Amino acid sequence: MMNPVILIPARLAATRLPDKPLADIAGEPMIVAVWRRAMEADLAPVWIATDSEAIAAAVRAVGGQAVMTGTHHPSGSDRVFEALTRIDPDGRYDAVINVQGDLPTVLPETIRAAALPLADAEVAIGTAVAVIRREEEKSASSVVKMVGTPLGGGRFRALYFTRATAPWGEGPLHHHIGLYAWRRAALARFVSLPPSPLERRERLEQLRALEDGMRIDAMEVADVPLGVDTPADLERARALLTGGQDH
């Protein structure tokens, strides 16, 4: 049995949508909406990892837990690892589920699905994917595709991640959902490595893990949560979470 913790990295320094984690959605800051989805997963204790006192205060105001981290981190994974060492220096948590702080519509079952591959001792990282249904997303560089071999039961062994349209030929394409379940040792190794050649080229940090030989398995889920990066995304999230229609 694993003893996981859920960590949600959040910072204010987004360029396209300033103060994004504090943006109001259905009367609450977006980071609180993400925290609620993670709590509903009923999988592990949930912490927000942030460099902002305002974000920490918003989470604590609803009874959540927040841990302060540095402002220097190049990625959310680095922030999550610092947070882990702060809240658990003795290593009680042996798995870390990293839920992105800009996914207010993520389903609790998607969070649970990402952790399932860690039941296999050979898997270092679990994640989630969904079949791409919109034709325009198949060629969009903003939609990251997983190339993987099916293992049965909706599980894949990930062979590559790319912004290109892949794999070629007939068959479904899979949209990678940016949340990860790490073995603690895998996360510690990952943050010790320099950015890898393919990571730099594709601008996808999970390729650093693959290039280092870590095994990533993905579970297929029904829906891709809306990632909020722009004002238009924010309006869509507000519509979805207040019972409106997604246009």
C-alpha cells in the first residue's frame, strides 16, 4: 500500500492571466476550486504549494493546508518537491500526486486514475490521457499527445509525448492531461537532472523522465479538464462551474 500526498503548485506570476489562482470562479478563487476537486478525490491529504501569501491565505480560509515555497523554481515539479521536503522531511509519504493549479474542472476520478499505475512496481510515474475528439486538436501544438502502447484496461505504457500529430495512421490520438502521480524517489531523481534535449525541443518536461529511462504509464479517462491560461478559458470555466454551457 502506498502512502500518497496530493500537492497543487500555484504561483501568481502568470503572464497571460495575471493573479490567475485568485481569479473568481463561482464566488471562490480558482485555486480553491482545484483544492475542492482534489479533496473530493478522497485519495490523500491535500496541500497547496505556493510562493504567495495571498494564495496561502485563500486556501486556509476554507480550511485547506498551504506550504510556502521559494520564488526561484523553473517548474511546478521543482516547487512540488520543495513543498514535499518541507511538509514531510522524514519521508512518510512515498508517492506524490501533482495536480496543476489551473485545472478547476478536473474530475476527482481523473486524479484517482492517474495514481492507479503506481500499483505496478515497475512504474515510476502515473498520468492520465483522453481520446482527442475535436478534429482541430489533433494538429494543435497546444494539445500534447501521448504515444503509447496499450496494456489493457485503459492503461498505456507511454513511449513519447509530443506537440506534433502522432502517431501516424489510423486509430485514436490521446490528449495528455498534465497531472502526475510520482513515486517519491522518481521525483527526487527528476529534479536532480538537467533539462534533457527532447524536453528543450518539445518544451515538455515529462520527456526528461522518459529520456532518463523512467517508466510512465497512463490511464485513459473520459474527459480532458479545462486548463485556464487565458481570459477566454476563465470565462469557459465560470460557465462550466456555474451550470452554464461550454461555448
